[in-house]
Amino acid sequence: MLDLRCGLCDVCTGRKLKACKSCLVCLISFCEKHLQPHYDSPAYAKHKLVEPSKKLQENVCSRHDEVMKMFCRTDQQSICYLCSVDEHKGHDTVSAAAERSEKQRELEVSRQNIQQRIQDREKDMKMLQQEVEAINGSADKTVGNSEKIFSELIRLMEKRRSDVKQQVRSQQQTEVSRVRELQEKLEQEITELKRKDAELEKLSHTEDHNQFLHDYPSLSPLSESTHSSSIKIRPLRSFEDVTAAVSEVRDKLQDVLREKWTNISQTVTEVDVLLSEPEPEPKTRAEFLKYSCDITLDPNTAYTKLLLSDGNRKVTLMSKQQSYSSHPDRFTYWCQVLSKESLMGRCYWEVELRGNVSVAVTYKNISRTGLSDECWFGHNDKSWVLDCDSNSYNFYTTKSSLLSQVLSPPE
């Protein structure tokens, strides 16, 4: 309910007039008429006048009925002089004015930090808008070039033309959406920072020391920024790269239809504007475990002499064929099996080895049928393999390309 007495002169009798000032010494509020003695008489020279307040009694010590002009830093509360020599004796006590001065300095530092962050975010907003324009311009130009090239191959490439256009637009929309989303977050952060700054500014102008100290702890602390101090933009990988890939399609039509389509798709998806902060390289096992992932093996890919067990987490080479059903994903010659899970970003897993074993990472579209190198881990450009035996570790990425060798592996 509204207190109709709030803001009225405490001296007026009968019909009370509106208060214009409150005195922190008298602990009452005055209208203009009854305030005049504070201006005219030297006896009131040291009285502190503030804007009308209904919380004047909060400045009076409930124990000693004295004005609280001191502050106990030990207990973080306003106290009177008698408190300082009584229950707060030996505590770290200062005048309320001194404590206010200290907190005021902290407040100003907070405001400076907020204002700097506002400037940083506004600068980031401008830079992101420029990137949106660059993405749109590059994407529009690439779509136009792709349309011209595909018009020459319309009979054979109608479907591929539509696919490239869709992928470019999709990646364009994805990148613009990412930037827009970050812009919205930055706008929200700027709004919140401005609101917090206004709140701190209002408190900084509070003339009543005790009221200031009373309200200061209730202020919500400044939250950590969800973004780095400035947005990092990687050089735009222009959509024009797609044009070169499409030109190759025109020159080698039959070959592209079978093999080169992946090249176009990957070029489109590599257009990535926002640069993430690089993660530090892990060095200890504990640091590697942060990137651990559970791997289960896919029986539909297992060579027929491989036995999967322990919930498809263990594989054993057997002498006899296993009762696997026919499946197009199965390796038909090499003793290999893939995991069900796809790996993205930084991943870590541990493998318990017995005998000679190879651990590999490969693209999903590796060939499965036959004994060619295109199916053999580490002997093509789609896979990497670590060969492990009792004497050495060898790491391969393409046929006859030994990248590293570690002799005498640890026991």
C-alpha cells in the first residue's frame, strides 16, 4: 500500500506540507518554511541536508539511540560511536564518510569497466555488420558465377546446379545466422551493461552515506562477459572458391559426377567467419580425458572374421567366419571395423592392445569392397593409422608415407 505520509514535513502541525529536504543530524524532514533556519542560523551549519527520505530512522543505532556515523569493516555494518568502543571494540572501524569514499572508488572502477565493455561491444557490432555484408556479397557473386557455368551443362548437371545453389545459400544463411545471433547477444549485453551502469550511477549520487552503504551490498555483482574482450574474425574464405570447383566440373564432367562432388560440398562448408579462441594443447592424461569419448564398434562394418564383444567395445580376430549378415558397409577383405560414433573436433579415447593392432581414423566414405589400397586404413587420403606391435609404433597417412616412428613402446 502507498504511504501517504511519505515526503511530508515532520514539523508542520495540522495540514502538513511537502518536505523538500531531510536532515541527517536532526533526523527529520522539513518543508521550505521550516527548513529556513538551517540556512539562516550558524548553529545548523554542520547539519547534512539530503533529498527527502523516509528511512531517516535507519541512521539511528537501535542499541544506543545515537546517529550511526561510523562503519565496522569487520562486521560490514553501520555503527555509532558507542558501538565502536563497546561490542565492536577492536574491530576495524572507520567513519561512514571514509567507507563511502572507498566504496565510491570501487564503484567508479566498475563503471569504467562497464563503459569500456560497452565500447568494445559496439566496435564488435560494427565489425560483425561488415562481415555480414562481405558474406552476402561473396555468396551472391558465387551464386551468379555458378549459374553461368552450370548453364553450359544444363542437360547433365541440372541436379548438381540446384544442389550447389542450395548449399551456398544454406551456408550463407548459417554463417549470417551465427553472426546475427552473436549480434543479438552483444545487444543484450550492452543493454544490461547500460542498465547496470545507470544503477551504479544512481547509487553513486546518493548523499546519505549510510543509505549508500546499506544499498551497496544488495547490488548484483557484475557478471562475467560471455564473450572475449573483442570478436576475432578469421579472413573470409570466399564463396568464390566454389566457382573454381564448379569450373572443374565443367571440364571433367564424367569424373566429377563420380568423385568430385565431395570437393564442392566441402569447399562451401569451409566458409567460416567467426574465429573461436584456440584451446590449449593438452599435455597430461587428465587434460586429455576432458576430450574423452565413448566408442562402440559397428557390427555392420566388421570384417567377417572379427568377433565383437563386451557391448561392441572389444574386437577379436578369429580363425573362422562369424555369422554376420550381408551389408554394404562391411569390409570384405581387410580386417577392419568402424565405430558407430562420428568424431568431431578434439576427441580422445584409449585402446587396450594385445598383439599387433592398428588404430585408425577415417572418413565415413572410405571404400569397403575389395583389397585395393582405397579400402586399407593408412594407405589412402581418407584415413590415418597407427600400427602397434611389440617393437614399434608407426604412423601412416597415405601409401608409403611414414610420418613418425616411436621405437620400443613403453610397457
